[in-house]
Amino acid sequence: MKRIIFICFIAFIAFSCKKKETDTAPPVITIIGNNPENIQLGTTYVDAGATAFDEVDGDISSSIVVSNFVDANIEGLYYVKYNVTDNAGNKAQEVRRTVQVMQF
């Protein structure tokens, strides 16, 4: 019995000490909807969002940080920025949606 416990213990140590591969691949962000997007001056802008996928963590869309400063009451060119970081600390390349607010 002691021998079996010892063998199990050694197997556990060997398995635990096995070098784990490091996650170095950044996640990828994909914009949903039109890019660029043109909207009518004075309307309400609702961003369609984006998705994010990581090779190790899978779907991390809920972790996307969005910077959206579109003012649909002021004509001009705006950018909605999407960023995300996976559990290993790898940052995705920032993705931007161009939004043109204009009089049609």
C-alpha cells in the first residue's frame, strides 16, 4: 500500500512539474456591423459592438473595453475604439470603427 501511495505521489509531482506552455498569443477583436459607418446629424448613435476571441481563453467579448465619444449632435468624424486583454496579460491590437456624423 505504501508503495502505491509513493508511486502516486511521484506521478503527481512529475505531472505538476511539467513545464506548461506560455500563452503569448494576443486575442483578436472583430468589429460587428459597418466600418466605416455614416449617421444622420441629430440622431442617436448606437454602436453595434465587437467580439473578441483568444486561442487559450476562448470568447472574451465581455472583457472588451470600448471608448465611444460619438456626439451625433455635432457633425464630424469620430472613432470608437475597442481594446481587450486576455488572462495571460496579452493585449489585442486596438480596433477602431470610423463614424461619420453628417447632414444627409
